[in-house]
Amino acid sequence: MSGKAVLATLKSGAPPAPLTFLGGRARALAQYLALPAAGLAIWQTASTLGYIAPYALPSPWLILRTGVESVADFSLPRDILVSVGRVVGGFILAALTALALGIVTALSTRFETYTRCLFQVLKPIPPIAWIPIAILWLGIGESSKLFIIFIGAFFPVFINTVSGIRHIDPRYVEVARVLEIPYGKFVKTVVLPGALPVILSGLRIGLNNAWICVVAAEMIAATSGIGYLLMDGRQLAQPDKVILAMLVVGVIGKITDDLVARLETGLVRW
Amino acid sequence: MNGQVAVENLNKRFFSDSGPLEVLSQININISGGEFISLVGHSGCGKSTLLRILAGLETEYEGVARLDGQPILKPSLEKGFVFQDHRLFPWLTVAENIGYGLPKGRDKAARVAELIELVGLTGFEKHRPSQLSGGMAQRAAIARALGTSPKVLLLDEPFGALDAMTRITMQEEILKIWEKEKVTVVLVTHDIDEAVYLSNEVLVIAGRPGQIVSRVEVSLGRPRDRLSSDFNHIKRKIYRYFFTEVEPPFAFSI
């Protein structure tokens, strides 16, 4: 039983009724979409009846039309591609660095002692606060965006890698001692698999942060990307463009999070 | 030398915030190679600590513990250890867990197959620990400990978490393995029946700090009958150290 099913059983005293193939699936999907659909309906109705001023909040229909137009002239797909490319680049860079540093930090007390203070000070600085320095140092090109994404994605991966490895079950350490397992083999076969669930959830938070950071970075200094689309909409007083960009950010963020969650269940099968 | 275990004048104390705590006092043990010995006592009497000292997992104590005359200073492959919780790695299969301590080589797969057969897990090689019952997981843990052919097998309440039925099956299994592998076994248990059924000698540990208050030799033939009067006579001898005896009430019917 999944955790969710267990909770449902606890609450109602009986296990949830098994879902029949079509009926159950369709019902679950309907429940899943009910709230956003109702919101859209109310929003559209209120707009049509003139209760909402279009300059403050354009109707869903208008936003959809803007969306279709910007897909037709390839501007939206291009912006999405640019942002996703930046996220992928910055995230991979951050994840690899954070994994390597995290493993070293967790396994070497000396390295940890020397670096702890620096990381403790750097950690609370929000990625957005790095933007001025990033522009000053790296200009408004690609590298400054990658830098901001790197900062945002690095710490969650780093922190989870360290704590995942540090909290390895000491009982497994005893097993390894009794079996005279060499250190390298122990790290490879026990420490890393044991820490994997925590590391994966760090990667998930890191990716989420990377996505937040790309929008922030593009809003301040960029000529392309979703964040730029958003700022462009503001400057041209086109709220439909602004809201379209926000919705795109939300939907893509949800999709990537789902993908990583699927990767998690695929990798952690015990 | 063949798995002879000796403990001489051993004292062990733990240090905590509330001061030192004496755990074991004046322990002397001599086990010949190939014997099956049980350590019986209440929980907290120090019997598991004694076993961990024999394994080399605890090294801060007074006195000497030896295996075949050599002082025990750290864990090694000569000392197989089975924990109360099976401690199999959840991300490895049964076969990978059992072969975990074995050196890489051509005969590794054959050795793993042999061990799986020995503990009766044939057909479960590819299963993960989460798919096994408690008894099966403990069998795999025993196979893992036996893999490197230790001179002494140290069992720390290995069947404590199993139900009564499975426990009896596992006791039969461990006897079979002991007879086949001719290894010295030291078993820690709080189950007096288990101790008398399995061992050549039962060491009764009691008091605080724990001391060996009695050494009860079990000179019964094998297989043993748990319901025989001889068996129960020995059990009663050990019971006396832990529980006050109950006089059966005088009653008769017409």
C-alpha cells in the first residue's frame, strides 16, 4: 500500500475501494482537475460579464489567444527552449559539483572542518541577491544566468548529499566491519545506495530551485526566455502576456517535478 | 587451532553522563573448538556486550578475550556475527547479500549457491530482503556470516524477533549447519528452552554487573526431546536463577 492509501485507510477505517479501470481512473482525473477547472470557469464568466477589468486581469480566453498566437509565431516555443536549456545546463553543472563536494565533505572530517564556515555563510544568501554581482562579473550573457541557476540548485543537492551520507545506518557499518569490507567498496555498495533516496530528493528540490532562478535571472537581465517574456509583457502593459508566462512556468515546473518523482521511484525500488 | 574461545578476567564498564556503569564483572570462559555454547540472561545483563567483545566490535575493557590463543582486537572474518535484526542491505538481492563479504573470484558464485542451499533459500536468490519473511531474512544473514568460513559463529539473539513456530524450525536449521560446518557457536539468548535444546553448555549470566553465576552442562544426546523429563530437569536448574519456584498447590479430587 502506498503512504497515501495507508493514510486513507486510517482515516476511514476501511481500505479505499479498489479503482475500476475506466470509472475509477476517470473519476480520479475529474477530481484532480475539478478545482482549476472551476476557477477558470468563474474567472471567464466574471470577465465576460464585465466584473473584471481586462487591463487588470485579462480573461482566460484572451490569454489562450495570446498563447496560440505566440506559439504560431514561434516566440513562445523559442522562449521556453531557451529557459529550459539554461535550467538543464545550470542544473547539471550544479548537481555534479554539489554531489562531488557533498561526498567529499561527508566522508572527510578534515575537509568538512575547513569548509563548513564558508558554506554556512554562503547558504542563506538567496540566489536573487547574487544577480547584481553576476551581472557585474559575467555581464548579461548566458554565463550570468547559469551562475544564478548554479547557486540556486547547488545547496539543496549539496546539503542532502552530506546528510544522506552522514545518516547512514550505523548498523550497516558494523556489518561491514564484521565482514572486513574495504573502505572503497563500503562507500560504493552501502553508503551511496543508502544515501540515494535523500540525494534524489535533494536533486528534486535543486531542479525546482533552478527553475525558479532562471525566471528570476531572466526578468532582470535577458533578451530571451520565459522570464524575459514576463518582463516584456509588463513593460508593454500586456497583462495577458504576463499571465501566460506565469502559467507556462507553473506547468513546466510541474511536469519536470513529475518526471523526477518518477525517476525516484524507478531508482529506489527497495 | 580450531576456533577455541577464551575470556580471562574480563571487566567491562560503560561511561555515561551519570558516571561509569559496570556491565560485566570477572568473566572467565573457556570454549573448546567446535562446541555450541549459550549465554543466557535477562535483557541488560551484559550478554550481548560479551558477544560483541568476542566479535571485536567492543574493544574498551579490562582483561583478555582470545580466539585460538590470539587476543581479539578487532572484527575479522574468523568471527562470523549474526545480529538480532538481519541487517541485510535492502538494495541488494538475497544472493548479493550472501556473497557480500566474499572475495571476487571464479568460485564466488558457486560458494553463494552452496550457502543458499545450506540455509534453504533456493529459489529466492533474486528476491530483495523486503520480499522475505523474518525467518528467511535471518537465514540469509546466517548464510552471509558463514560465507567466509569463520572459526567461530557469534549469534546475538538471532531468533528473538521470530514467532515461536519459525523459531523452532530455525533452531533445527542452525543445528544442522553447526553439525555440517563444525564451527564453534556462541549463542546469546533469553530463551532458556532454546539454550538447552541447542547447546553443549549453558552459561547463566545474572546480576548487575553481570557475572557468570552458573555453568550448566547439557549432556543430552541429539536430537533432543524438549518434552522429556531430563530436558526439563536441566531447564528447571536454569530457571531457578531467574524466577522463584512455584509450589504446585495441594489439591486432589475424589
